[in-house]
Amino acid sequence: MTSTSSGVGRAPWGQAPMELVTNYAQIKTVVEQSPSLRSAFSRLKAEGLITVKYDAFAKSWKKVQANKAKKASTNTVVEKPVGNQETSDTQPKGRKPLPEINKFTVPTGSDGVRDQW
């Protein structure tokens, strides 16, 4: 049996994050002004900004907010010291010297093995 359109006007599966990202500025103002996420969802649904169900909206909104916060924290500019032009990022790292091996000998005969133990 083929599926037919029910005329609901709901977004296809997996489209909730896309709806929230495209209308992010408008949705964010409504969510900030609302006392709860449920009331914000009701207002957004009435205004026609979203077409998804509440559970998809809530789950996707939390993920979008977390991604925006993560991007904002990674986009912060770190100031480099003015006096020191060369930092550890620009200097090549040297290799650690290997420890000196001076007290270990390999026993070659059965007498040597017995003496080691």
C-alpha cells in the first residue's frame, strides 16, 4: 500500500533540526520570552514557525543550543603575548634523549643465567 499525504503539514522525519536552525533567531526570542519550553512550542506552532511535534522540537532545540554554545566557545579569540613572538606552537619540538643503558648485560651461557637469578 502506498502512503498518501494526510494534509497535516508536518515536516518529514529528521527535519526538526533543520527547521530550528533556519528560524533560529525567531525561535530563540519566543523561547526566551516563554516561561517553559511547552508554552514556547505552543506559540511557535500557532505562528507556523515549526511543523514538528513537541518531543522532536524539545530534543532538537537542546541539541541546537548545545551546538551553538560549543561553536561560540571555540570561536573565542585567544590573545597571543606581544613580547614573545615565537611561541611553543611555532617552534619545532625536540626529541627526548634516550636513557643510558649501562648496568644491564645479557648472559650468554648457562653460568651467566644462573648468576643473574
